[in-house]
Amino acid sequence: MLYGRVFIIQLNMDDELIIEAGREERQYWHDLWRYRELFVFLAWRDILVRYKQTVVGVAWGLIRPALAVFVLTMVGKVGKLSSGGVNHALFIASAMLPWQFFSTALSESGNSLVGNSNLISKVYFPRLIVPASSVITSFVDFLVTTVFVSALMVWFHFVPPATVFLLPFFVVLAFAASFGAGLWIAALMVKYRDFRFIVPFTVQFGLYASPVLIMSSSVPERWRLLYSLNPLVGIIDGFRWCLLGHQNLLYWPGFAVSVAGVIILGVTGLWYFRKTERTFADVI
């Protein structure tokens, strides 16, 4: 039955399907909640698949950051890079927490839509669920890495300062940056498969473009604000400040720039994803 701009389909005695102009946008966010079980299923599936048929299983979540911290610590010591007077292993490990989360989320969410092409082309659900579940999977690895960093602090008899209670704020920033960048890459990769090759290069380059091996204070003063346009700069400095407690590890003007960058990245990522979402099933 047609009533003005509203079309009502009677499915049975109790249910009606209402198609209304402009209703889809309003219902989209409600659909995210309705399909929450799919979100949980996809996230759980990705976790299981990641460690399926591996000898050591989830222990890889500890082995990977341990090897990365060991190698980068050796590089820092051989290169005589400053660690601000703190233990070099803790200096690297505190930066690897947000960096590994971001890099893993970028890679996983970037490939998420293409990897689920059969599901996307056949069934309706809010496509936002797919990259979001990939970021959640990467966040699980982040939590495992947090256990490793905590064990490392115990090993070196290091007691975190009171600023550690501000760490959840920087975790939220890291999550927002990972989610925003992941939405951009996921949407772009559907149409431009070149990003399959661009993302690994970006991740590799980003390791050296972010203050993982170095302190941000080693960047000349006239370039620090420009350097802070990389949102990971403020996030990594924030993690180090919370975990290690050295005031000179956080450059506040640059941190403000990084926070603004995270907000812009998240908002524009969501905008572009929603803009292109309707074409995914046709293009993918």
C-alpha cells in the first residue's frame, strides 16, 4: 500500500516492512545494534582464524611484540639513539603498544571488505560492521601486548607513575585513529586494489615516520608541529608519558595537533565510508 511517500508491505498479520524516503539513514545506526551478533561473530571468527593451525597458538600475540622490542632495542643501542634517560627496552615497548595496534588494525581492516566479498555481495547488513570487527580483533592483540609490556616492567623493577591512570584516554585516541584510517583504507581498497600494495609500504614507512625508535624532542623545534601532523606522534608520546612519566616525552602543542588530526581522520573516514558504502556490493 502506498501512502504519500511511504510504502508499506504487509508481510504477515503481525509484521510490516515500511519503506520511507530518508528512513534508511535514520535506521542505519539502529541496524548496527540489530546486527550486533554478526559483529561479535566476525570478530570471533577473525581471532580464531588468525591463530588456526599454529603450533604455539595465541602465544604469537606475545612472541611478535617481544621480538620487535628486542630488535628495535638493539637498533637503538647500536645507533646510540636517546631514550630520555629511561630503560631502552621500556622506551621501545611503550611505543610499540599503540604502533602495533594501529599498524595491525590498518592492515586487517583494509582487507576486511575484500576478504568478505561473498558476504557483502549477497546479504544486507551495515558494512561498517566488517572493518569495525577487524579493529576489535587488533585490539585483542593490543591487550595481549599490554600483558607483555607489564611483564617487562616487572622484569626491570619499574613502577609506573601516577600518570598511568590517564592511559585509557590515549587508548581511546589510538582506537579512534586506527578505526578512522581503517575506514578510509577499507573503502578505497574496494575500488582501488592498488592499496593492497600501498598499505604494507605505508606501515613500514610509518614505523620510521613515527617516534617509535626516537624521541619527538629530537626533531628540530621548527619542524615539531609539522611532524605532529602524524596523529601517531601525539599518541605514542602520550603512551610514553603515561607509562614512563617523563614530562619531556610529551610535547603539548604537538599533542593538540595530533588530537585534532585523530578527530579529522575519524570523522572523514566515517563520512567517506558511508558515502561509498552503497556501491560496495556492485564494485567488490
